[in-house]
Amino acid sequence: QVQLVESGGGLVQAGGSLRLSCGASGSIFSINVMGWYRQAPGSQREWVASITRDNSTNYADSLLGRLTISRDNAKNTVYLQMNSLKPEDTAVYYCYARVAWASSLYTTWGQGTQVTVSS
């Protein structure tokens, strides 16, 4: 199995930047895709970004240009660099991994990290 642990959340002022980290452990070679979702108060979970095995990246249209998703294979870690943060970016950010296991694909989630952007 794959375990994910997020870090890097916190309180920032509007216009600031934050880098989230997601460390993976376990059967890391079974991971096909990693990425991020977020869930704002009173809202449904929203897809943010992803990165694939061939290093292809995708971003939500509303966030394009303010995000960079990357990975450090040596550290088994995926990063989400967020710039020009807005109050509406306030949410719990969840790391996910699509994992190949027992001839099936599973989604594994981290515990979430809180991002709060003040006005």
C-alpha cells in the first residue's frame, strides 16, 4: 500500500506564496498519478492539479498560471507551489495517488493540510 503525508499548509496573506509537500511511502513504484484536490468550507472537493509517470502536468483552469506541480523522485515527494494566493484559495488541500495494486487502480488520500489566505 501507499501512504501519503501532506505538509506546508498554513496562514498567508493575500498575494503571498506557499509550497505544499506530499511525501509518499510504501509501494511507490505502483503509483501512476499523483496530484492535489482541495475542499473549501461549504464546498465540494475540487481537483487542483496532477502529475503523471511521464511527468505530464495538468492544472485546473481557474488556477492555471498560479500553480506549479513538481516532483522529487529521490525524496518520493510531490510539491505544489502556489503563488498570488487569494482568500478564495482557502481550503483543506488533499494529496492523492492513483495506485496500481492487485490488477486494479486505487486512489489513496493524504490526511489534508489547511491553507488559509487572509485579506
